[in-house]
Amino acid sequence: MKRLSLIAKIHLEKTILPFWMNLRDDARGGYYGYMSQDLVLDKKAEKGCILNSRILWFFSEAAMALRRIDLLAYANHAYEFMRDHCIDRDNGGVFWSMNYDGTPLDVTKHTYNQAFAIYALSSYYRLTGDTAALSQAEELFRIIEARCTDSAGYLESFTVDWQPESNEKLSENGILADKTMNTLLHVFEGYSGLFQATKDDTVGKAMKRILTIYTSKIYDSTQHRQRVFFDNNYNSIIDLYSYGHDIESSWLMDWGCALLNDDNLGSQISSVNLEMAKAVFETAYRFNSLANECDRGKVDERRIWWVQAEAVVGLVHLWRKQPEHLCYRDAAANTFRFILDHLADKRPGGEWFWAVDQYGVPVPDKPVVDLWKCPYHNGRMCMELISRDPEIFI
């Protein structure tokens, strides 16, 4: 048996990192935007700015976590593409996506996208000390606060010149939402990364506002879960239980809140997240892994790549809170085994499948790289396990 943190480090260095290093586009900049399930790379595919931000974050954090100076070149490559292509110099903010050659394709301005750029640029600044990157992150923070907020919370989708538009990009399950849990979570995440880099009180104040929305509007204290899709006033508009987002929020919100160094607030948020993580475990953990979601009473039993990655971190975090409950420790270990046995792609040149069924059979026709499929969740899982180094052996 080996320690889980050691296995995670090996998996990060031998599987995840080489895969994404090989996707660097040295001819046109950034990283290639699409690879099919058959591992066929499309060098002329759309390059999502969210994908590029997540890759920038990944290589920046991996360089720091592993103390590997060679990874700086990959972070630099992602940063240069963002700086030179993804940023709208005329109207401010980050575009949604680029053509393969770096010209604008989808010029939507989405709050979710701005948040991930903040998260990435803040990590890159912590790695390099590049003040231009930090200034860009701070500018995006000011843009969100000035253009993407109202009296209730955070607005989401805008035209290139910041006129509100319908929120198709973050809506799904047959409904169109004005506001979403998902965007609020990742704005908090981006702000947390910026606060980690700067300790700026203005950023901290915005984080506390988000935590108030989280506890008063997003979190359902009777069912111990987050509501997902909302109208403009944060009234829930669908009965959707997102197991993956709940287990992710249960540790990520604790992490961001801890940066604020507010004991009373930290205790309140930790209590909410404890109950939420326990509910996910009791409701959705089966077949040694985590189901995807429950939409109006119907459970989606697919095992999605990012859900399993967040489940491992969330279950380790839950076990640290309640170490007497060894079931959480065992569930984290079992989920990691499920990942290695079923989601990790053992084909030469592979990384992780997008999804498998509850028995581990890959779901057909899902790409291994696209606008959303990235090294952010699984890479972060490995780095969290390395840094936490839990006493778990598999």
C-alpha cells in the first residue's frame, strides 16, 4: 500500500502534466482547444478562454506545488495568450472564446469567465511576481464589481460592450436562469485567489458579501444542499441537486473563508459546509464514487470526471473535520481508486475520460479536451492531496 498523497503526486507528474504539456500550441499561442474521445486532436478548434485560464492556473500552481521551474514556461505560454488575445482592450474584460489563431470568436462577456481569469492571474502573480498580471486581475475585479452586480448579487451574461443578455452559457436542464450558484461559487473562488495574493480589504469585503448571499439565498438549510438556478432575485426556479457542486463548495468555501481570518464567520461557514458535505455523502455516494446530480427527482448516475475529483478533496476535508468517522476517509480512498481504475485513461496519450457510468464504462462521444474539460479539477485534486498529505493508504 502507498500513501494517497504519493500516488497523487505520481499521477500528476506522469499522467496529467504530460498530457496538457503536449497540448501547447507553439504556432498560434495558447493551448489546443479540442480533442475527441478517440484522442484525435483538432488544431483548428475554438480555444475557450475559460480553458486557457484554467490551464494558466494549473501550470502556475503545479510549478509552485512541485517546485518545478520547467513548468514556468507553460504558465508563461498561457499567460501570454491571455494577455495578447483573450483580453478585450477596447471594452475591458475577457472574451468567451477565440478562434484557433487567437482572433475573437465568441465575444460574450460572462462573469464566470472573468472570475476564472482573476483566479488564474492571481496564481501566476504568486508564481512570478509579475505586477502586470496582478494589475489585470485587479482590473477584472473592479469590472465585476462595477458592471456585474446589482442589489441582490451577481449578474452573469453580457454583450461585448457590457449590455445584459440572456444567460444560455450557464443555464441547462431545460431552464434559463438569471443567476446561478455556479457563477457565485467561482466568483468567490476567483476573489479568494486575489485576496490570497494581495490581502486587499476591498476584495475581502466583496468575499463577505458573497458569503452572506451563500448562506441566505444559495444554501437550503432544511435540505442541507445548495439551490442551483435562480431568477434575478435569487428565487430558486428548479429542483436540482448538484452533488458535485455541493461537495466542491463544502471545501472551497471553507478555504476562501479561512483566508479572511474571521473566526466567527469561519465557524458559521464551516458548520454549513459540514452539514452539506455529510448530506452529499449520505445521498449520492455509492458504487465507491459520487453520482452526478438529481434533477427533479431523477438521479443522473454518470460519474463525471470533475465530480469525482472534487469528491476526493471534499471527503478528505470532511474526514479532517470529523476524524472519528472513518467512513469519510474510506470513501475518499475508494473514490480515488475508482478514478484510477475507470476514469483515468490508460491508452497512450490519454488523460481522463469525461464520464463513465456507475460501473466504470466510458460514456460515448464525450471529448477529453474542450471548452470545459481541463486540468483544473483533477490537477487541483492531486495538489490538494499533496499539500494536505492525509493518512490514507491505498
